[in-house]
Amino acid sequence: MAYWLMKSEPDVFGLDHLEQMPNQTEHWDGVRNYQARNFMRDGMKVGDEILFYHSNCKVPGIVGIAKVVREAYPDHTAFDPDAKYYDPKSDPDKPRWYMVDVQFVRRLKRNISLQELKEHSEQLPDFPLLRKGNRLSVMPVSEQAWGYILDLE
DNA sequence: GCCAACGTTGGC
DNA sequence: GCCAACGTTGGC
């Protein structure tokens, strides 16, 4: 089993939204970055666990855990001219973008802020979130980092 | 709202 | 293939 981190803006779609979806499940559409797509399409398997990260908000940080319940399939919102992340270069015969389905698992007992994570950067040498200028919205989390972070909880 | 960092685009 | 211009991300 592998571990991941996914970023989301709580004002747009946060952990609360995921928890309130039918089956507490939603498709993770809108990823329009090749590296992030490759992680989703080539890496994510059913059962993989995800750190749910809130970005672009007052206190950015990890707030909960989700899991992969459906492996990558074409992101149909890319075909829809009215969709926010419409991409005319993606066509149904040769989709450029993919999404997975994720399901709410649990909220953390307390949020672990980006600031706090930075204080542990020496113990998280391979954690991409802490790398300068990182903008990936989907990234792998090592088993070591996963364990270390959840021990902070 | 600012701006650094980064990815993408497109002219050449 | 280079690189300047531009758009986006996301912390602050």
C-alpha cells in the first residue's frame, strides 16, 4: 500500500465537503498538472491512504485522512466547455487528464499545520510538501513520513 | 493583496 | 531547442 498527500482549498472543496458527499466519496477532478496526474494515474491503487491537506486558507495544514476507492479514469470535466478546468486539448478518445475517487476516512484529532510540519523538516527529509516552491497538488508520502506525521497527531 | 516560484506557451 | 512572456499556485 502507498501513501499520498492531496491538496484542496477548503473554500472550494474541503474535508467537510468530502464527509458530506454521498458515500462520503467524490471524484478528484481538476488536476491539470502532469506530474500530479502521473501520480494519480500510475501510482494510486485502491486502498492507498491520503493525507488531506487544506491549502490557500488561514491555517494551511493536514486536517484528515481519505483513501482511494477507484483507480484512475478519464477526467470528463476536461471535455466540458462550461467546466472550470475545461481543456480543449483533451478529447475522449485520447484523454489527457485523469481522476480518482477518494473516500473520507477520518478527521485528525487535531490539525497539523504547515508551520508545525516545517518545525519537523529534519525528520521529514523526503516530504515534498516542505520543499521550497513546491506546487504539486498530489504527491507521494513515504511510509516513514506517514508514520512520523501521524505520530504528531 | 503581494509576490516568489514554478509550469506552460509560443515565437524564433 | 531556447527563452521571454505569461498564468497559476499558495504562503504570508
